[in-house]
Amino acid sequence: MTTELGRLRRLNHMYRVLSRINQAIVRAESPDSLYQESCRIAVESGLFSMVWIGQLDHVHARLRPLAHCGQVSGLIEQTCHNRASPAWGVLHESHLVVCNNLADQPQKYAGELAAGLHSLACIPLHEAGEVIGLLAWYADRPDQFDEDVVGLITEVADDISFALEHLLQEQQRLVAETRLRYLAYYDPQTGLPNRALLEQRLLQLADSGEPLALLDIKLQRLEPIARVFGDQVVDVLLRTLAQRLEGRITGGVLAQLAPDEFALVLPGLDEHAAIEAFAQNVLASIRQALPAGSGEVFVGAGIGVAIYPSVETQILQLVPRARLAAIGAVLNNEVCFYQDGQDRDSAGRLALEGELHRALERGEFELHYQPQLNMKTGLMIGVEALIRWQHPAKGLIGPALFIPVLENCGLMELIGEWVLRQACAQQREWLNCGLPPLRMAVNLSAQQFRQPGLVELVREVLCDSGMDPGWLELELTEA
């Protein structure tokens, strides 16, 4: 397991290198800037001790270094002058050269071994089908370049070759095309993988046979921050959070699913206690102050967790399962684990929402009027309008079962207006029939009470119904 987790960590580090170099390609204004940035990103990943790019000078038949990072003094120049070096072999043979243990050939790689390097890979760069240079990678450990890593550094070389060809021919078209390719798999603000790329990573991780946990991190309070400080401040805030989260993981995958939602995959982890502790540390990191102009702001978050394969056996169902768990988590800024059957409850709730939408259209709601009595005289002094749902299959349903759903799905204001209009019209109708005036009590939820334009709505309803305002009583419900 340790060996496999090490391989996965190395592979995930390499995915980040590929991601960041693709970002550099999008921003590159010249081949030189792309070369230098690519070398820097590769070395800063921690996987490689030295990376350099060389160009073949066909006129003078020499290899000229263009960019490097982590250079061991004199080694690159020595390699460029040595026609027997792997670099020249790549240029002549036009295919990659990999050596995972330089100590097996101590004479050939004496300079590299003396510099503490133990494995290397050299890959040709192409333009219009012709070799124009090479990308060389060196590591201070043997066996660094397994099949997966070689595949990814080859992809890096292909991406750089692709960028070079178009930078030199039609720079603006390259930027547009590469940006589209990048945006298909990465979030433009944070540079993190999006859901499409996350699902690819999940399938790869599932092939290893190791358990894993997926954390869906749902942020709160971004909208009010955007209203006060603007979208640019929120963009900076999200990038800061992304950097914090990346600093929390070793061997995991971090992705951004929405402007207010991150996903974090933790390979090799399926124990609730360990996941809970990690998630609480993530929440603590998110709750720290964030820059906002010249001041600071704070955000909250809830984390939903889904575990593969002990709880969810379908790897691509982890994201919707974790998202479902996060719905409850965001209410209290806590960590919630997905449990088997939770999606069936959610499916039933969605079906109920659909029925409620149709119930108003079909006239299935009705008002019942509960008398209000004077305790001294026993006379009726008013009524309270109570909503009921006459379901075509389930019969009469009380408000406790559907009012919370109305509030969550955005129907409460619409239904509340219907209740108010019906109650006021009924009171006026009783007066027209010669009955004495009665106080009409109508319940308002806290959500209705906060809605803009409530006073104007009540004034309009009273005007339309002709009801005397003195006989209307609005009650704020306990919930």
C-alpha cells in the first residue's frame, strides 16, 4: 500500500505540474517566457532537481541551452558539448531517452552522479514535425520515471511543442485555442481542475484498488462579500483559499466545482475519525481571515463526505453523494458524512417539490378557518386562515409536511401571497353576505417577513379585496 500511495502522490504532483504548465502556456507571450516558466514549475514541484530546455542550432550544429532551473554548476554546458550525452541522442534519434538508475553506467554519467542526480528523462521538442530541441528532466532519486510519469512529461513536451509552433506562427490564435482547451478542464480563476478533469482523476484512482474519501467543500457568504467589495475581491479570495487547501494535501486531488464549491479527494483514507479530523482542520483553515481590499473578511463552509468503496461503490457517484451530504453540513458549518439511502430521501423531496409546483396550478391548496373565541363571552371574534393541501392521491395534508419544502424550493412567497389574497377576499365575502365583521389572522413565515415589498403587497391585496385593514392580523410564525 505504501508503494502504491507513493506512486499516486508522485502522479498527482505530476498532474499539478502539467496543470500549471498549461496555465503558463495560456499566459505565455513568448517562447522564452514559456521555457523559463516551465522549468521553474517542474523543479518547484519537488519531483525534479533540475530541468532545462535546449535548442538545436542547425546552422552551427550545436545544442544551445535556452532555459533552466535548479542547474548544477557546469553540468548543462558539459552535456551540450558532449555529443555522446543523452541530450544529443534525443536530437539524433528523435525519441525520448529514459534512464532510471544512472549508477548502472557510472562512466557515462559521472558528472550527473557527482552532482547527486540518479535518474533522467530527455524528450524531443518539435515544430512542424521537425526536432528543434529537447526538454531534460533530472531527479535525485532512482526510478523516478515510471510509465505514468513518462506519459505525463511526454504530454508536457507535446503541449510545449504545440505552443511553440503556434507562438511562432500565429500567437493570438494559439492563445485562443489553448485557452479553450484549458478551460475545458481547469477553472480560470484558481487554475484548479474542474469536474470533468476530477472525474478522470477519480477513475484513475479507482483503478488502484485503494479506498478514498471525497470532501465537497461548500463555501458561505461569498454573495454578500461580492456585493460589498466586488467580484475581483472574491476572485482573489478564492485563489487564496485554493492555495490554503493545496497546502493541506499531500497526494490528494483538489478541484473546483463551482465558484463557491471545492472538492478534495483523499486516496487511501476511509476511516471516519481520520477523515473528520482532517475535515475539521480544513474548516479551521477556511475560517481564517481573508484579504478584502484594505481590510479582512471571513467566510464559513460546510463539508460533505462520501467514501469509496465502503459506502459508495460507484466512483463517479462520489461527487453527487458528497454534495448531498454538504447540504446539511452548510447549515451549521460542520462536517456531514453521506449515508446509504440518503439519496432516496432526497429523491422523494424533489418529487414533493414537483408536486407542490403543480398543486398551485391545479388549485389543490385550500384554506380552513379556525375560530378565535373571546374567553369571557364565548363569542367568536375572529378566525385564523390555515392552509391545507388536498392531494389527489394522499388526501388532506397538513402544513407541517409541506411548508418547510415550500421555503426551501422558493415557493413560499408565491403561496404566501395566494393565502393572503384568499383570506382577505373571504373576509370581504362574509361581510357581503351580512355576517358581522371578524378579524382575519394570516400567518407569515420569517422568510415572507423578510421579503422586499411586503408592505406594498399587503396594501395591494387590501385594495383589491376591499377589506378594512383594521380587521387584518398578520402573525409571524415561531419557525
